[in-house]
Amino acid sequence: MASIDKIYGNSAQYDEFYQWAAANRRQILKYFYPKGNRPAKEQRPIANLPEGEDNALLEVCDIGWVTDYIRFQYGK
């Protein structure tokens, strides 16, 4: 997996996306990095998803910052 597939965010975004994935798309949880202890506002990698999962998220994810991030990464 290339680094283009990584989704970055802060701790609140990590929690939001993880909770959404746990409720809606459990198969991507294996791609999440451990949360660990980080300052709340520090940007860090959240998940490293395969391109197919990124494309699927564009169709099903209702978290705007996630889909905006994916569109930006792929120039869509």
C-alpha cells in the first residue's frame, strides 16, 4: 500500500472515523493504526486503506472530511 492511501487526522477525527467504521464497515478496522497517546490536535495517520476501500468509502461514508480527504488524494 502506498502512502497515498493513508488518512490523517486528529484524535477526535480518529474516534469519529473509527466509530463509523465499527458500525458501518467493520472490514476496514484492520487498516487502522493503534490510537496511542497523542496530543488531541496533533495530525497523525489514522488508517492506511487499499485503493478499493478508498473508492468504496467515497460511495458509502457520510463523514465529509474523510471523503474530502480521499478525493483530494486522488485528485477527484
